[in-house]
Amino acid sequence: MSAMLREGDGRSALVTGASAGIGAAFARHLAARGYDLILTARRADRLEALAAELTRTHGVSAVVLPADLADPGAPAALLEAIEARGLRVDVLINNAGYGVPGTFLQSPWAAHAAFLQVMVTAMCELAYRVLPGMEARRSGCIVNVASFAALIPGVAGHTQYAASKAFLVRFSESLALEAAPHGVHVSATCPGFTYSEFHDVNGMRATVSRLPGWLWLDAGTVAAESWAGVTDGRAVVIPGRVYRVLAVLVRLLPAWVLGLFLRRNAGKFRKT
């Protein structure tokens, strides 16, 4: 694609959870397509390093605005900071997220409340706050990073994670129908196991490392295939051929068969 004709020229993308993994991959993918970046996460040093890389490599602007979306006031403060800099959000990549290991009662309610704030409330609020501008311009895109976990029955230790991701899929489908007449596209992407820091943070690296290699995706592939699905107008995107096949099997298998299989094998990817 010519640097003079890049699709993102003159447009900005806000990427949450941009310090590593899928968020950083999305930032790189969009920068290569000419989008200026607004990067947010908790780790300012990681964001600054990524911003410098994107500017150096792709010649785009990259603004760093650290935020902790577990703070209920963070989404509003983040959008206020963006507006104060005279910036606008043409693309929102709602990617920030993490997992709480163990069963539901093994963590205090405060940990679950913070999780829901990041994984559900903050994502919805950010979408709510950027959507009016997108609709007024009759142009824009919101990508909610869900998970393949949203498409299968829950297992022990997956209590809130799978539920939050399933919510994002349904939320995205419904919002897509509302926003489409106004020129705005909304999509949920549902990646499977992806090489990132996610499993290090939740203490599951040793467990999931025993899974077969064909189940794993790299973050760059997830970002590229997700964005391709978005530009194709799909409301739900499943990156990776293996996971697209598995999604078909999930729909075809009787629920009790799938549930039995998952209960017997959940220990391979969840800690309870």
C-alpha cells in the first residue's frame, strides 16, 4: 500500500491495553496502515517505547496516555485528555483485559469487581463516549477484543472471564445493528490461545505451555485477521483457521457432549 494512499491517513485509533500482546499488535498493524495512535495501558514505559517504535517505523503520531481502567473514573478522564489535545477517535480497539485465576470464591469480591470494571463496564463506557462523534462524522469503527472462550460452555475457573467475553460478543452484535445506519462498524474478535503475557500475569504459563502448538496463534496474526474481518464488515471475527473449524464443531456437537469434554480437559488451560 502506498504511503500516499494509506487507509488511515488523517485518522486516529485509540488502543487500550496497548503495552503488550494483542493490543501492541493492533497498534503496529494500524500504524502500518497510516493510522495515528493513542495508546493507553497502565505501564507508561512500555507505551513510550511502543510509541517511539511506531513513529520511527511508520511515520505516524503516537500519543501516550497511561490509565488504569479498573478505576471507574478512568474512561471519562481518558476521553477528556484526548479531547484536550485536540484529538479524535476514529477507531477504538477495546483490548484491555486480564484473567483472575482460581475458582469464584478463591478471590475476594474486590478482585472480581475490578475485573468486571475493566472487562465489561470500561469497554462499554469507552464505546458509549466515542460513538456520538463517529456517528456525527458517519465514519468509525469499534473493535471489542473478546475470546473463543465466549463461544463455548464455561468451565471451573472460567467463571467471569468466559461470561465477560460472551457479553462482549452479544454487545458488539447488538451495537453493530444500531450503529450501522450511521456509518459506524462494530465488531467483536474472538481469538483462541495467543502468545502474549496474558498467561504469565494470571499464573497459567506452565499449565498452558503443555497444550499442542497447533492451538496457538501469534498476536500479529490475530490483529491482522481481526482487522481484515472488520473491513469485510463482519460483526464477529474468529482469527485462525483451526478456531474457525472448532467454532463450527461447537455449534454442531450436542451441548452435553461438549460440556463433558470441557469438564474433563479444563485443567489443561484453567487453574482451579
